[in-house]
Amino acid sequence: MLSDPNSLTIVSILLATWLVMYMIKFTPLYPVLQQLGASIEYGVLIFRTSRLNDFLNSFGAKHERIVRALSSLGVALSFYLLIIGVYTLHVNLLNYFRRPSQFAPVMPLIPGVTFSVSSLPYFFIAAATVIIPHELAHAVVASSEHIPVKSTGVFFLLFLLGAFVEPDENKLRGSRLTSRLRVFSAGSAINFVLYLLAVFLLVYMFIPYGIYVMDTLEGYPAAGVLKADDIIISLNNTSTLTLTEFKAFMDTTKPGDVINVRVIRGGKVLELTLKLAASPSNATKGFLGVYLSQYYSLSFAPDVNPSISTMIFKTLQWVELLNISVAVFNMLPIAMLDGGLLLSALLSNFIEEDKSKIIEKIATLYMVTILLLNMALSFRIPGLQYWVP
């Protein structure tokens, strides 16, 4: 939580970094950056280039028919994501007051605050699978609609690396409604497809294969016997390949019981013996004193090194999480998001511009309020800290 000293330190560093980046614009260093094709806008470092324009414009035009067919499906998918996003935020907000146990945290991804710093490598890999396909999809669909790409680029905001594509705005505004809808929908549509791919791989590539020991509690039986990265596969010869099996066995134990623990450590199977302590939450139940999580191994290579299997599994988890998050969030009817651009395109096509602008502003203000309420209430959840992989 933000009250944690480490979290406050990280947030302070991020804010200081942003301030330094913003101030560079007023120093002699800025003209040098401009000569390199960079600019700083609102504290964001941006690099633009036109070197990819020919490739992107020719690719979309060359495959115009299939790109248009797929992007038309993307329009339908994006409207579905818009509805899901709006509905979910409203239901989640109501759950906080009516069914608190079903309230899900809605928070920005901040290392050390909402996810562990140790997960940054997975975050960056997954972010690349979100950003690059998202922007390329916009560019390819735009070129298939004869809307040329003016520039592409990357930007740096604090610890975030992003990418963007800038189509010819005049051509885009003057294009048909169907063309604009296809362009605006392309990014979220491809993110949703990548989300489905990640889900498919997680389901069919991995199987539960034991209980992963993250750490041990000092002063309890597991300390000094079990080690971080151990995989518990059985207790007293009873299979514990899932957390459900592990919990079911532990519910049958009592303090003082001596149990045999079979673990995989460094690729070898070890037999260990422990005498259980009393559980802090129920003095009649046995307790090992370990931080646990479900371990998943590759279905086609269950005996592979746990660190390799865990690395692949966590990467796919992050790919799944970030792609569905961006796919849905980006379709919210908020100005500057693709969902807001979809709404604007539809309204401007059927009603007067002045009325359209008013409705867009109301929709943006309303959805931002709902989003901020979800986020504010998330920070009130007792004990909430790292809530992503």
C-alpha cells in the first residue's frame, strides 16, 4: 500500500524522475535531443521517425481486402469490449457496497506499490506484446483505408516504454465512418486476440505439478528444512500437486504430528521430515510455516527445471493480464482513448457537431468519475498490496 515506506520511496523517485524530464526542456540539453529527433511533451520523452512509413503504407494497401475483412470483425469486437468495460466498472463499484468480497481492485500498475519490483522483467516483455501489435494494427488498417501514416515513434514516461503511430489526421477526419471505426478499433481488437492466445497457451501448455515454496516463516517447522523454490509434491505419500489437495491434507493434521514431505529441489527428489506446529489461525490444526503458491509445469516436460517453467508461466500470465486490461480500458468512452474516438465518430456522423461535443464531454467526465471511484475504493481494501503476478 502507499503507506508502506518502500512504496512511498518508489513513488517519490518516479515523481522526481518525471520532474527532471520535464525540466530538461528548459536546459541547453534540449536542442541536442531535438537534433536526434526527440522532443519532450508534458514530461514525456518522445522519438519520432518516418522511416517505417513506406513499409506500413504499402503493406496495408497490398493486403487491403483481408485487412478490411478482419478489421470489420474488430469493430464488432471493440463495441463488445466497450460494453463489457462500462458494465464491469459499474457492477464492481456496486459490489464494494453490496458484496465487498466480490469487489476487484482497479489500480494503475506501479512497481513496488501494486506489483513487485521483481516482476518488472515480465512486465516489460508483456508490455511489448501489448504496445507493438496495438500500434502496428492501427497503422496497417489505416493504410488499407488509404489513410497514410505520417510517422511512428516511441516514448518514455517514467519506467514505461510506449509506441505510437500518427496517421494523416486530415485524411482520417475526411474518411468514411466505416474507415474510421476500423482504424480506431484495430488496437484493442488485436490485444484481445493476443489475450485469447495467452489463455490458450496457459491452459494447454501447463499442468498443476506441486506446491511452490516462496519462503518460510522464521520460528516455524519449515524454517531451515524447506527452502525457497522447493516444489512440494506429496505429504505422507499423499499427492499434493494442487493447492486444494495440500489444504485438504493439512486440514487432517494437528500440532505435534510428524509428517514426511517429498519435494523437488534442484531437479532432485528429496524426502524430508517435519514436526508440525499449531496454526496461528486455528490452534487445533497443524502448521508448516511456509508462503505457498500453485506451481505449474510444462505439460510436455513436467520434470523441467522449475525456474524455467515458472518464468514461462509468469510471462504468459503477464501477457494475458496486460492485453485484456488494455483491450478493455482503451475502449472506455473517454476522450483520447480509442473508445472515445469511436463514440466521437458515431456521434459526429448522426448529430450536429456542437451537440456531439457536449455528449462526448459528459461521457468522458462520467466515465472518468466511475473509474476514479473504483481506484479510490481499491486503496481502502485492508491488506491489499501486490495484486498482480
